[in-house]
Amino acid sequence: MKKLLNNKCLILLFLCIFALVGCGKNKDKKDNTTEKKETTEGIVEDTTDDTTTGYTEYDDNDPIILRIGMQPGGDMTLEEFEAASVMYEIYSSGKATYNKSDKEVQISDEDFEKIVAFCNDVISGNVEIEEYNGADLPSYDVTVYDKDGKMHGLNSYSDGWIVGSDEIIKIITGYFEEDDPVDDANKENDPVDDADKDSDTEEEYKSLYEVYGASRGISNIDDLSKDYSIDDAINDGCFVIGAAKVYNDNLYEEFMKKYEDKEEAYIRVVQSTDEGDAVIYDIFYIPESKEWMDAAYPDRVYVVIDSTRDKFAAEDDRMINMEEFDGIAEYESNSNLYWVVYRGDPEDIELMNINTFVIAIIN
């Protein structure tokens, strides 16, 4: 009996020692697991930090700096909406892509500087969204990525447009209108760019008044006073589009009648901004080539735009410039009647397209 008890004591002793060893191993294993878990969480945090740059879907050596697009306004099917929506992307190297083309183009240094300047204005908050009450316009969407990859976005939500974005879109689309990418060498031969470049010069619009307007008793738009107002325009017998009323609309009807009859015509349009400032449009229709114009451009509409009195416009937009168009027309969309000038085929008129300029809503 005594021997049996001794054997049991030995067995119990061995079991206790084994249990103590096992507990030590489990304790070590638990400590190792905790340490590994902490390390994994650190890696996840680091990875998360890396992916917040905004560049993860692009080549880090050539990150995107600007995404700009336009979505149509008004009622339409999904297919029509997708067909009319466009998106452009600009990269730090100056490369540009267009969602409806497989072509990649290289932006010239001069144009790229303008795009970068626009991006910097968006980042610094110097770009505004200008409302156009009563219109159902396309929606502009702009996303700028700064050097840290942070996104700065603007969207006009069909209530107007992002000031300056139309000029950037015009620059970019010019590169995709040709079969071959446009570069510094061949850009001078691009007829669209040349027309825009030439029409924006002070010499061009001054020549229009000096050579064509003077002989017809048309006063130079430069001669109007800096504080020229809507009341002044009404008294001067201009076609005035005020906030709630239209004045001298017979001038509009007379101009359009002459245009339809292929007779030369002129009209001064003065439109009130929401704040009551005057924006002035001098519109010339010249049905055939004159000595002062290029003989290659007969039957043109010239629009001189004076935005110098619009105190709420961006400083760069407060200027006088002239642009030329192929025609002028009334365009109806969503129960609104727009008076527009256009380039190209009148069947291709679209609101806020780079080839269409809205003078006013006339109903």
C-alpha cells in the first residue's frame, strides 16, 4: 500500500511539471501573436497612407493633374446621355487623353502653362461657378490633383458654368480634332486655333470698326464710357435684355430678317448681369468678302464682346475680344429659346459646345 502511494505521488509530480512547462509555452506563444498583430496593423496603416495620394490608378511617374468633363442637361435617355458626355484627363507630363478616343496627345508647353495656371486657380479657390438663371445647361465637372495628390473639385450642376473651364476645354479639344496629334510645329496650321488666336487680338476688332463700321456710322465699342449702364443702352436704342424685360426687340427681328435675306446687318446687344452690370455684344453679319477681311472667309458673323463692366467676373474675363462664326440662329431647348452663334453645321448646335456661343435667352 505504501509503495502504491509513492507511485501515485510521482505521477502527480510529473503531471504538475508538464503542466507548468505547457503554460510557459502557451504564454510565449500568446505574447508572440500579440506582437505580430501590432506589426500587421502598422503595415495596414502605412498602406492606407500610401493609397490616399490619389495616384494609385495611374503611373506614379506621370500622375494626373486635371480631369475635366461635361455632361449634357435636359431630359434624355441613358444612351443619349452617355453619348453626349465627355471626359478629358491631363497628366504632369503634358499628355492628354479623351474618353472617346484611343489617341493620346501631347499638349504644347504654351497651352500646358495655361492649364497649370487654371489648376492652380482651382486649388487656391480663385475659380468661381457663374450661374445662368433660367437655363438648363450642361454640367461641367472639374477635378484638380495637387502635388500631394489631394483632390479639388468643382461642379456647375447645370446651373451655369465654371469660369475659365470653357477656355481649357477649347484648348484640349483642339488637339483631338485633327487626325494627328497637334504639336508646336503643326499647331500654327490648325485652322480652329488660328481663328481663335487671331479673333482675340485687339487689332482685329479695332480694324472691324475702323474699316467696316466707320463707313456705316457704327460707333466703336471702345468709345462707350466705363460706367455705361443698362439705362444708357435703353436710351441709345440698343436691343437690351434686362433682368425682367426686353427693350427694343424690333431691332432683333430686323437683324434676323436681314440675316435670312443675306443682307449685311449690325446690332448692339446689351445684357444685364444678375448684379445689374452691362455686358455688350456688337454683332456684325457680313454676307460676302470685303477688302478688309480674308477672302477665304465670306459670309461670316463677327461678335465683339465687351465684359469690362462686369465687376463680378474674373479679372482675366473682364476684357474686349472678337470672335467669328459661321452663322447665327435661334435654338430651342427645354422650353427655352436661345439666340446663338455657331461654327460648323447648324444641325450640330449644342449648348455650351466650344463651337456654340449663347448670346442670350430671348424668351
